[in-house]
Amino acid sequence: MSTRVCVLDYGSGNVRSVTNMLGQQAGAVKVSNDPSDIRDATHIVLPGVGAFGAAMVKIRAHIPLDILESEVRENGKPFLGICVGMQVLASRGHEFGDHEGLGWLQGEVRKLETGDLPLPHVGWNDIDVKRQGGLFAPFRGRPDFYFLHSYCFAMADPADVVAECTYGITFPCALSHQNIHAVQFHPEKSQRAGRELINTFLATS
């Protein structure tokens, strides 16, 4: 069966770059919030840039969350959240106020406590893979990925943390819970490592 990817677009995602990378490796890629496209997709991607609260307002306004939750949480369709698309999976976010998230993964999004290091955290960082296999099956050692963020996901269940990054503090940078995957870094800006991760995600079923 050919891979059909639906990239959700709520006005706060790096949609073009994500779509370009996916288009190099997937059978078909469609940018859409239409329920029929979400149902037809084999894989779903939620990109994101910007602030947690503003992203959640747009997600609720533009994405049919009942359809999305049915396809991902009930039917088990592979899902990938990127950057803010990872953070909104949390129960709550504390960026510019206190905001309710989607609650797919239990935890909170909090400001990075980096000491003397500047925010946002911008640029390349190597990561520590905590759980071999899954999205990180192709990787050995400590692969580098590109980051751009000031907040991080504090997970309630550490078993769902598959990779960590250190920038002032050590924080989760990749999560996996059954068919739900999420990364704090930007695979679409991470060159070869990003392509390998995306290709591994597209091979999941």
C-alpha cells in the first residue's frame, strides 16, 4: 500500500519545509484539514512554530479534532508532532499564561531553565537516544538535529521519552507512545538525520 501523508495546516506550522521533505520520500503528501483527507491518510503530521496558547486557539478553530482523535487515538494511525506540534500534545502549557493542550500525552510544557545560556535554544545539538528502535532505529551514537524553541515538554511518564537533549538542562526531545510520535527538533531542517527520521516514521504502520 502506498504511503499517503496528511500534513495538518492551522496557520502556525512550518508547512512548506515539512511538505517538501515528506514529498521526497512519501508516495503522496497532501496539506489539508479536511476530514476525508485525514481519514484517507496512512500517516498524519502536525508541524508547529510559535507559542503554545496561540497554536491551540488555531488548532481548535481549523482542525476537526474529533476526526483527528478518532483516526489517531482510536484507529492507531501513525502520527508525528513537530516542535509546537509536539508541545500541544501535553495536558497544559505555560507559555504566556496557562493553557489547556490536547492531553494526548500526560505532562506540561514549561520554560527551559538554561542558566546563562541564551533563549531561544537555536541551532544544532546532539541528542541522547534513550530507547533504541522505533524512530531512531537507523541511528548510532548521538545524532545531531536542529532546534528552535524556548519551552520544553516535562513528561509525566518517563517511559515515553525516547531521546533527550541537554541545553542548560536535560529535556525530552523525542516522545513515543504506541502510534503517537513527537519531536522537539525540526527534522525538516536537520538534513540527513532529519530525512532518516522521517523515512523511518513513514515506514511505521
